[in-house]
Amino acid sequence: MTQADPAIDAGGKNGTTLPVTRLDPGGHAPGSSASCASVTGDAREKRRFALRTFLVACVTVFVVGTTIQFANFANRVSTATVPLSPQADAIVVLTGGQERVSEAVRLLEEGHAGRLLISGVHPGTTRKQIAVVTASAKPLEEGSVELDRVALNTAGNATETANWVRKNGFDSLLVVTSAYHLPRATAELSGALPDVTLIGYPVFAKDLQLEAWHTKPATIRLLIREYVKYTVARLRIAVRSMS
């Protein structure tokens, strides 16, 4: 007797042959490894795309935020106003321009404060030279004007000014410096003298034209440099206050 055809046994009826799926040695159907690899690759690519999108979004937010902050800083500088009839125990002027020192000497001579500290004076500069440059009507006597020859930067100005203020027991201070420098100078002095009232007195250089800063490339570069220094100073002061 003839044995039954395996194809008939497997298929059932009319000798129809059913396809038989053969397994690979690992127990997987042919083509399944390629499909899994494809799915894994797609998932990995999606993760990379999501990460790139996230990084681009972070950079965009940072750039936009920094631009807005800089614009606010520049607007704050360009719209700064000189206080009317300011009065304080003492005046500090941070050197860096003849206009600054001349304005501070004028404020002292007009009686807006009783003492003046000129911070950051070159070691070779004399009182007589300062009096000539500022066209002072009075000699810069030691009893009313003191010269700080130690400070080399704004942080040093703040340190030396704080020592002078504490030594003399002043409670209020008129801060004279360039308008673009005033935010950083005030930040440094506030960190060094948290209990002293600071009154900012901006000085405007005639050739700087801050009111039209956005149309002057040189002024924009100056403000960007000052904004970076101001931001770094604030971060340093914040970290120091927490330690």
C-alpha cells in the first residue's frame, strides 16, 4: 500500500500544498532579524532627531533671551538720567575718563557731598595735575579729596571704596562714572557695601551718542563688551554671596 503524500497530509484537501515556514538556526523566521534591525535603526534615528531638535530649541531660546537682555541693558544705559540735586555723605568717582573726574570734582565743590574719593588713580598722577585737568576752582586738599592708587579694575574700585566708606562711617554714596559703566559699578559696590545707599550719577561722553546706540557699530561693540562684563560680575557676586 502506498504511503500518504506528506503534502496532502499537511494541506488537507485536493493535494494542495501549503507553504511551510522554515525557521533559521536561531529559531527566527527568515527576514525577522532584518526587520528588527530596521525597527531599531528607526527608533535610534528618531531619538537623534528629537535630541537635535531639543538642542536647537535650547540654543534658540538662549540666543533670543540673551538678545532681549542685552537690548534691555542698552536701553537702560541710553535712557539713564542724572539725578536732580543729589545729596550724599561722600562721592566716589571711578577713573576712566576726564569727564568723570571733572564731574565728580564739580559735585564736591557745589556741596553735594563733603568728601570725594578718586578711585583708580595712576601712581604717577599728582593732585596738582588732577586739579589742572578738571579745572578745579579749589586745590584738591587731602582733607576733602582722597586718591586711591591701588584699584586696577572695577572690582578693585569696589574693594578700595568699601574700605574707605567703612573707615569714615559713611551711610550714603554718590557713584560717578560713565553711563555705560554705571550698572556694573553699582553691582560691584552693592556687593561690597550692602548697607550703604548708592546714588548713581551717569556721565555721558559727548562722542559716544548713546541715544542712537543701535545705529553706531562702535557703540554696539562697546555695549556688548560691557554687558558681558556686567553679567559676569553679577554671577560672581551671586556665587560669592552664597558661599
